[in-house]
Amino acid sequence: MHSLTIAQVMTDTRHILESVDVRLLLQHVLNVEHAFLLTHSEYELTSAQKQSFLQLLERRIQGVPVAYLIGKRDFYDLTFKVNEAVLIPRSETELLVELALEKIPSDRLYRILDLGTGSGAIALTLAKHRPLAQMVAVDVSPAALAVCRENARILQVDNVCCVTGSWFDELSGERFDLIVSNPPYVAHGDPHLQRGDLRFEPQVALVAEGSGLACIQHIIAAAPQYLVKMGWLLLEHGHDQAEACRELLQQADFSNMCSHPDLAGIMRVSGGQMRS
Ligand code: GLN
């Protein structure tokens, strides 16, 4: 095989893939930080490195998400292990984390529930930042919860309890100060499901009945039974679902309804508070 340097890889792949993807694949294969690539552009890949890189490149060109190829994704200020059993954490979900952190006190116990936790991106980030909080992370998929547990171990988060179950099914009698969720909210047949990373992600984490609103509807209707007085519910939702969410919150007798825009200016998180 011909020799191949970092600089050559970056140039040769310029027209095929985004440079950030190539960079992440290279970092993974060479087991180095970004700074190494920048300062060692003449480094020659060994033949084993070259072979694994070309294999990953091929799968990336076929569409497999970079996060699945390298097995991880940065989210907020942490890095999460991911695999095909979980949705890849997205930057817009950091808004939900920020809004939740504003509500969670740092000086006392606070009970939080994350519904449909997946990799644990939301639950573990909140739990890590609020060590006195008690987090319950629920997911219907045992394979997803295994990823969440593994992340809790790696990130050394010990204030999270992982529960297998559908939404509130395993939580009878429990009450929380805050419930958060990034439930499936994409409608069946949405063309986005045929594009990019979404083609490879678990459909159970993405798609919901009722034009995408079924899970949100279920969560909002049931949440009052699991919240304390003055407790909060915060939900991520689709770009055109904010109004519907606020209406559902109102029907469930929440107060202080609000919706918040993500960095792209799209209303992405809505919530409400239980009355006193
Ligand atoms: N925000 C995701 C997307 O459309 C969907 C995540 C979800 O359904 N919870 O790519």
C-alpha cells in the first residue's frame, strides 16, 4: 500500500466528506486529540491504521453516522458512548439541559425523572452538574439502558437510578420535582427519516403516532400524577409542535407554560409548572 499522511488524507477526502467527519475518524483510528492532527500533518499512517481508516471512511460514505463509527459523541461538557441502540445526542437538546439546570438547586436534594433516556445524555449531564439531585432515568429499551449505565460508570455519576419501562409504568406512587424528556416526536413518513443520520438511528426513539405528538401527549397527560406541587415538566419537541404542547399542558392544568428557542431560533423546548 502507498504511504498516506494526515495532510494527504485531509486533501484527498475534501470533496467526499465534511472535514470534521474525516478529522473525527482519523482521531479515532490514531487515538489522538485534534491538536495532534494539526501539529503532525506529515505523520504517516501505519498500514493497520490506514486499513481501519479506509474501512471507516467507506462506511461513512455509505451514510453510517460518525458517532456510531467512533462510538461516542460530545454533548454539553461531557462525552457519551453511543451505539445503534440509542439516538445520537444532538446540540439542540443542550437547550433542555440548560433550562433544567436553571430549575435544579445545587444545595439540596431534588428529585428528577428523565423519560426515554437513551444514552443518558440528559440525565447524566444533569446528575453530574447537580450531585445532590436524585435522578431516575427510564427507557423502554434494555439495550439503551445498558448504554446509559455504561456512561454513568465512565462519567462517575452515581446519583442516577436506571429503570426499564415504558414512560411512567414502573413509577407508581413516585413524585418528582422535575420531569424532563426528549421523547420520539417525528411523524411517520416524515422525509427527514430518509436522510442523514436518522436513517441509522432507532426508529422507536424518533417516531411517534398522531403526527408525532402521541408520546408528548401521553407524557403531559400522565405527568401531574408524578409531580409534586410547583413541580416542573420540560419537554423537547419538533419545530412545529410548541403550540400544541402548550395547549396540552393547559388541558392538563399546568401553569406558567413557556416555550424556548434553540440556537437555530426554533421553538424546541416547552414546559409548565404544577399549581400550588
Ligand atoms: N431532533 C431529532 C431530529 O429530528 C428528533 C429527536 C426526537 O424525536 N426526539 O433529528
